[in-house]
Amino acid sequence: MDKLRLGVIGAGSVVREIYRHLYFHSDYSRLLSIEAAADPSAAALSDFCDPYGIAAELRYGDYREMIASIPLDAVQVNTPDSLHEEPTVRALKAGLDVLVPKPLADTIGAAHAMIDAARTSGRLLVVDFHKRDDPRIREAAARYRRGDYGEYQCSVWYMLDKLMVADPNHEPRFFASPDFVERNSPISFLTVHMVDALLSIIGLRPVSVCATSWNQKLSSLRPIAPKGCDMCDTEVRFENGGVAHIITGWHLPNAAHANTVQSARLICSNGMVDLGLDTPGFRELAAEGIQERNPLFRNFEPDGSVSGYGISRPGRLYGQILRFRRGEMSPEERDRILSPVELGFWTTVALQAAERSLALGEGRERGTTRGVAVDVEELVRAELGGAAEAYLRPEATEGACRG
Ligand SMILES: NC(=O)c1ccc[n+]([C@@H]2O[C@H](COP(=O)([O-])OP(=O)(O)OC[C@H]3O[C@@H](n4cnc5c(N)ncnc54)[C@H](O)[C@@H]3O)[C@@H](O)[C@H]2O)c1
């Protein structure tokens, strides 16, 4: 086998912005044969399939029919976060391997069901958290793990999008379908990237989460006034006493120097790391103003191919799936790939805990909501019952969910 026969489930914005480049114009395209696509939206199907000549009979309105009808090795589940579980579990049980874009799922229960289905079906499940392949995050992680900075103490992370990302009144629309802000929050869309990047550096487990949100800008937009928040500050406390504040939102003026204004500072007992995440490449002055360009993430090469860690991360995950299907992966490597840390289980926990914190919080002055502190162990136990121990005390449970 030299190519994976891939079925694409969900062909919306992330496929348009990232994955179609991976599938058809990257160094990893040779690993993949795009066999079919499934999406209930006929418009999404034709936007994706027409340019690449995917035949009409290989376009499905229902992914279940696609999985049942044609020979596939793997699927990629690009549906909204709340719809990752069902297609993933069905595909795993049908003997296919699965890649999902971040986050694994939006609830702890769904994340557990997906991890469990991967382990019991004997297949592979991988999650595309592309920041894990950002060379700066990788290097910071390697140095932290080597002990260069000492014990993690605290950090502040920013990921603030231009307003046009969330504004349904902006033409052309970016990610913002009319109900984008109602279906997504800065926590589910942005905080998960930064929580996961932080966890990939420090490898600590969160123990409590408390969020604050602001709703002042989006509700003032016209003619469509989206119902959702501008910005959230998620405070995460870790098992070693360390703290992080993850500040994310999508209401910066469109004149911002990058689509996503982002940075982080980590302070440890013996040192400090500054990650200038939005100054990765070069500064451009053109008719539209000054912009920071990020060729590290997504780079359009002169030969028409697309590179960068937005492409290499999922590309390398497909390399793993191909090795697994060829029988070239050891059981230990598969166990590591299916560990909760690797699959982003704790990132989903932080996401659900932050949303719970706000849901239980109190509305305050001028559109702010102050959340309550959510205890992570209590939340995982409440969501998973007896299955919680495998995540909370992996050393005491029979290796079911290591890590
Ligand atoms: N890698 C990244 O940085 C990144 C960026 C954006 C989104 N994402 C993630 O990608 C996923 C998709 O996000 P998006 O922005 O493309 O959303 P989107 O709403 O633009 O697209 C989702 C698509 O899924 C389709 N869909 C819905 N139900 C379906 C079903 N049952 N079967 C098949 N298709 C179905 C919709 O019709 C739509 O075309 C989300 O999990 C999101 O968090 C990741």
C-alpha cells in the first residue's frame, strides 16, 4: 500500500483554507488518494469537489452511505466540533482510521467515546493540533523537558483574531457564517489551540479552570448582531501549582497587523520564554497596510505547492496512519498515539470546564460574565463515572488510558 484511500466527511471552511492544499498540493498529497466526500450541504460538496474532478457519484449527502458503499482506508472528520463523535466512532467500528481537526471533541463524554472506540476497534485515531508542529513550540517544549527553565510557574497566552473572522457583515466572509459566533466561542475555536500548545510544552494536568468573558463589540454590529462573546480569559491551574491565563477573542480592528494577533510568555523557576507567535516571518507594507506574514504556518510556494506546519502536521499524521496500515507500527507507538495527552483529551477537559465556568457564572456590568472555578477531577468524574479513573489515575488502572 503506498496511498491511503481517504473519504472526506465535512467540506466547509477548514477544508477550503487548509486541507484541500494538503490533499492536492503538498508534499503529503502522494500519501493520499481522495476517493469521495460527504456533506449534507450540496454547495460545500461542489465547492470542494468541482475543482478536483471528484465524480458526482462519489459525492454523498450522508457520510454513513459513503462509509458503507466504497472501499476506504481512512476518513477525515471535518464536521463542527459537536459532530466529531458520531462519524468518528462509526468509521473506527467500520475498520477505518480517522483524523479529526482540533479539538478532539467539545465534551469529555464525546472525547472518551472516541478514544474508547479507537482502542477497542484496533484502529488509529489522530488529532490535528497544528501548533504542535510550530518549530518554536517544539523547540520550547524540548528545552523545557530538558530542564533548561526549571519548574513551570505561570504564563499568559494571547490569540486575538481580527473582527472580520467572526463578523457575518464583512464581505467576503472569512469563517463567519451568519451563526458562526453562536455555534463557536473563542474558547472552542481559539483557546484550545493555546491550551494544547501549553500542555505540549509543560506536560502537566489541569486541576481547575475559571473563565471570564466580555460581550461588548459583537452585539453592537449591524445589520447582523451576532449573539456571542468578543473575548474570554481562561485561567487554568495545574497540578504543580502553576497557573496560565489564555486570552482569546475575535474583535480586534481589521487594521491589525495579523489575522491572529498571538503571543505567549512563560515564566519558570529558572527562566522565561517569550513566544512572538505573530511575528514569525516578514513584515509587508502594501496597499492594504502593514501585515505580518506567516510562512511558517502556510506557505504558497512558487511551484504551486503549499507547505508550512499547518500542512506538515496533518501530513505527518497521515504518514503515521499509512505506516500503521502497512503493519509497520509497534504496539507501544500505537499506545502512545492513543494516549489521552496525545489525543488532546485534557484540552477538551479545559474547553468543557471553561464553558461550564461561564455557564455557572454571573453576568456583571457592561456585558461581562465572571465564571466560577470548576474543579477538573469533579467534572471528569461527573461526566465519565467509573471510566474517569483511567484518566485521573492511569497508573492505578490497567493501562487502559495511559498518559
Ligand atoms: N486547524 C484549524 O486551525 C482549524 C480551523 C478551523 C476549524 N477547525 C476545526 O475544523 C472543524 C470544521 O470547522 P469549519 O470551520 O470547517 O466548520 P464549517 O461549519 O465551515 O464546516 C463544517 C462542514 O461540515 C458539514 N457537516 C455538518 N454536519 C455534517 C454531517 N453530519 N456529515 C458531513 N458533513 C457535515 C457542514 O455542512 C459544513 O460544510 C471544526 O472541528 C473546527 O474546530 C480547525
